[in-house]
Amino acid sequence: MSESGESEPGQTLSDALLVAFVGSGAVVLVGFFFPSFVGDALGGRAWLGLSLLFFGSGLGYLAALPYEGVDAEKTYAATLLRVRRGSLRTHLWNLVSHQNPITLGLPVLVFAVYFLLHLLFPATTTGSINRLSGGVLRGMGPFLLGTVLLAVVYCAVLLLSSWGDVKLGGDDVEPTYTYPTYFSLVFTAGIAAGIVFWGPAEALFHYRQPPPYFDVPARSDAAVGAALVYALFHWGLSAWSAYAVLGVPIAYFVFERRAPLRVSSILTPFLGADGLDSPWSRLVDTLAVFATIGGVATSIALVSQQFLTGVEFQWGVPPGDTGPVLFVGGLTAVFVLSAVSGLHRGIRRIAGLNVVLFALFGVLLLAVGPRQFVVERGPDAVGAYLVHFVPMSLFSSGSWVTEWTVWNWAWWFSWAPFAGLFLAALSRGRRIRTVVLTSVGATSAATGVWFLVFGGTSLSIQRSGAADVLASIEARGGSEAVAGFPILSALPLGDLLLFLFLALIVVFIVTSADTSTLIAAILASRRGIAPSRGTIALWGAVQASVALAVILVGGGETLQALAVLTGAPFAVLALVAMVGLSLALYREERGRGHTSLVRLVLDRLPDIQTHHDVEPPDREK
């Protein structure tokens, strides 16, 4: 990316954002933690605007700061995910000449037709899509369950076998990023704000209506364990494997076969690197753009609702008609600025901030929350998750499984194109084993701890009567968006936790939206042409428009169901990717001296034995 150096306007922008951040932050922090000092001096709309200005200007400042590290133009990841500069006239011309008209036009047309139909015939449109989605999920439920389990097994094979020793890009290539940065980028791009949205709510829902697999009474002590186990199941190894089984094949064919950075590169073993301009390839990339925009835009709409609910909860500010527009507009400005600033600036820095806030919030929540409950229930839930993993993966009886497990697997597969492509672009210089361990193992561990801590806290508070979170959800028409706020208010340091929670909502969605904007711009550009800043801004505007339409026109759940439908074809493509990668690794890596993880461990056993054979020192003094 063209990220090195900083122009005079860029420096002016970063200075202005810093001033806005400090000024608005002083007022927001005083008003949040010491509301009596402010009183009624500011109205509800002012508080909403100030809070958006505070979070937005802070993240924008990170994105606008100059990059003073290694020249971004010389890094391979920057070459793949580069952003072109140019004049306004050049950007306008690029919007027309450098876009693939099918990949650009078809998703936009589908979204436009959907919202028009929903506006004119809301009941008919909702009913038709829900019936279609329900039929697909029911009909393909066993297939999706089997594919996800196979994805987990395949990732385990890549991790443990000699194939995991393959270094992407060659043995002399070093990774572009340190491991903490690599993990931060992978984790924050792939999880979005869903972890914040569902963290306090999912276990409660399973507690109220236990999974039929465990067959325990609702709201019972046994339902607590079942709820935590299924929260781990839906956000753990199975979910993240959906990303890896697309990301690793893309990475291998990009770095070993010189295929373009496209989702369609998984077809390289069947079409060849030179045959990826076929209609089949364009269809795959177009479907990836649709799934990316639909999934991320729906998430933006959902977390907008959650953020505005939090502002209303804290300050009594009803969002009204302008609140969602203000929030999505401010959010769009931040993630577009982050995307056009490039991978080394906004995207990398905000991802790092995201992980720090995530860890800080989790530690504080564990420190002031019901630690004993979490510590006692957590290990039991992890043990039950491991013991019941395979039976739960194959359990397909009843509508509950379709509405929760199958729906979740389809949703994760619908996000897999953009998350897998981003994972691939970051992984040059990493061994396949490291990519799998990071994108499946480390990410699953992070989400697992989150759901044990936050889910365990919500269950403990619900059962103790400190707050009736389920009643709060029902009072808002069943909206999960409110779940976190009564939980945090019932704890010590509640105001601080609420503030950090609102910050996490914003930062998590920005880290996915900026990446998805960049990926959509890459997929929609003609092969061999890097997206310009204007192209990235265009796709940011498309995502924002879809999110606003969801909020203003309605039909968010229906659009989400429509996006989930793309998970089924990408589950099929995941099978194609696994077969293609296996064939390529078998043909090209056999006999190259790669070592399995099992062999590496066994080779170290004599050293370990020797270490234990050393005579211990005399302790009888």
C-alpha cells in the first residue's frame, strides 16, 4: 500500500482529530462517570453526538497517524492489499474503468431489489425469504453439520501432519508481522462485534431454552452447564475452522502457485492459475462480495442498535430517527478512513487497540464479577465440550438445531470468504501449522474464555436475582441488544465496565468493517489492478447504505437470512478447497523433508528424558 510518508493535509487531519478526541473526551468522561456535574446542561442528542465524536475521532486519529516503520511499499502483504493514491479525477475514472462490472453491479442490484421489494411488499418479501432460508437450512442441515466437522478434522490433520511444516512463500521468507500483530489482525477481522453482541446473551438463551441434546429442565442448575457448553460449541473450534479451510488453500495457491489474491484461487488445482478469469471464478468472487457486504452490513445494523441501546440505558436518550443515521454515518467515516489508510496504519493499529480493550474488559469483568461461579463452572463446561464435541457436531434432531447450530454454521461460512482471504494475505512466511494454530486454536481459546467469563457472569446474575436480564430482553421485544447493560450495571465499577463495553462495540465493528471494505474493493477490481481510495470509499458507502436501509426500511433479520443462504454454497466450496489443497500438497510437497508435529515432539523426548535423569540436588540440609 502507498502508506509511507505523510502529506500536509494528512498531518492537519490527524491534528484536528486529536483535538476533537481530547475535547469531546473530556466532556464525555465527566458526563459518563460524574453525571451530577453536568446535570441537564446537554440534551440527549448532544450526548449521542459527543459520544460518537469521541470514539470516532480517537479511532480516526490512529488511522491518520503517519507510518514510520518498514516501508509499506516493500512488504509483500502490502503488495497484495495495496491501495493506490491519485487525484479526484483519477479516482472517479477508476470507479468506472477498473471495476469488474459483474462483481460490482450484481451485488448492488440484488440489495437494491431486495430493499425495494421489502419497502413495497414487506410481508410477502419477509415470508418468501424466510421460507427459502428455512427450507435450505433444514434440507442442507446434515450437510452443513458434516462439513463443519470435516473442517475441524482437516485442520487437525494440517496441524499435526508433515503438511503443516510447509512454509508459505518458501523457506527463506520471513513473516511481515510479529505474531501478536498477526493474531490481532486475524482475530478482530473474523469475529466482528458478534462476540460483544452475543457474549452476554447466548448462554442466557440456552439457559431459558436448553439444547435438546442435553435434555435438561429449563432454568435449572443442569441448564447452566448445557448453556455454557453450547456457547463454546457455537463460537469455538468448529466456527473458526470454516475460515481456515478456505484461508489456507487460498494462501497456498497465492504464494506457491502465484494465483491472484481472490477467493476463486481455491479453484487453481482444477483451472490452473491462468484459468482464473473463467465465468466460474467470477461467480465465486461475486458471491463472496455479496456475502461479505450482506454479512458485515447486517452486523453494523445490529451493533448500531446495541450501541444506541447502551446510550439510552446510561443517559436515558432515546435514539429517535436521527440516532441510527448519526451512528452509521460516524462509523462509516471511521472504517473508511481506516481502510484507505492501509493495512499498516488504521487496520493494524485499531486491531491492536481492539485486542487490548478486549483483554482489559475481560480481566475487569472477571475481577469484579462472580469469580467463584465462573471458576467452578468454566472447567466443567470445557471438559463437557471436549467430551461431547463429536456427538454434538452430528446431532441433528429437531428445529432447535436448525435454528441455532445449523444457522450458526451457515453464518460462519458466509463470512469465510472475506475472513479467509484476509487470513491468506497475512500468512506469507508462516508455516501452515502456525496459520491453523492461530486461526483456529488461538482464536477459539480467546472466544472461549470470553463466553465463559461473560456468559458465566450473566447466568450467575440471572440466577442470583441481582438483575433479571431475561425480563429486560423480553421488555424490549426479545432484542438481545440490551442484555449486556443490566448485567454490567449490577456489578461493582459498573460505569467503567459500561464505558469499556460501548468502546468495544465500536472498535470491534470497525476492525471488521474496514477489512471487509478493503477485501470487497479488491474482489471487485479487475485482476492485476489494486483498488484506489475512491474504490474503497465506494464499497464503504455500499456497506453503510445497506446498514442504513436495514435500520430505516427494516428487514434486518430477513437480509441476514438472505446472507446466510450464501453459507451453503461456500460450504460446498470449502470441500472443493480441501480436496484441491490435499491434491496439491500430496503432489508437490511429498518427499521434501517436511516434519510432522508428532515427529517433532517425539524427537524431543530423549532430551526431556535426559533432563529428568539428572540427579536432584541434596535437599536434606
